[in-house]
Amino acid sequence: MNVSSEVAPSGSTPAYTLSKIGLNALTRMLAAELDGMLVNAVCPGWVATDMGGAGGRPVAEGAAGVVWAATLPDGGPTGGFFRDGRPLAWP
């Protein structure tokens, strides 16, 4: 499970954007190559942290989707991009 961002590819700083684009590509590659392993990316959304700043959603809400992805059962989705346990389109 990788923590990515739905927004990074369309803005933000170049280094952050590039790191998330690379992470998304790695997620999809590993999901295709690793039989029997679930590999997904999760966007926690805008979260009120030191990095995210004030105004974002509570940390517990952003973390819930990460925990969901980290605890998927065998046979769960793989190669996807999610927020709050729901699929997102790949950025």
C-alpha cells in the first residue's frame, strides 16, 4: 500500500509531483507483476497536518482510508487508487 495524492500530478511543487507520479507508476507495475500480493495506492485527501496546513480534514479521517488499504483481506482489490475505501480515477 502506497500513500499517494490525487492532486499532486496537477500542481504542487515539481519534486512532490514527480515523486507521486513515480509512486503511482510503481504501484501499477508491482500490482501487475506480484501475483498473490495486493498493491494499491491511497490518497488520504487534504489532511490538517504540518505539511497539509490548517483547514484540512482531521487526521483520523485521512488515516482511516490508509488503514483500510493496509488491512485488505486476501482477494481484495489490487492495482487501484483509493480514497476512503472508494476507487478513484488514476491521476
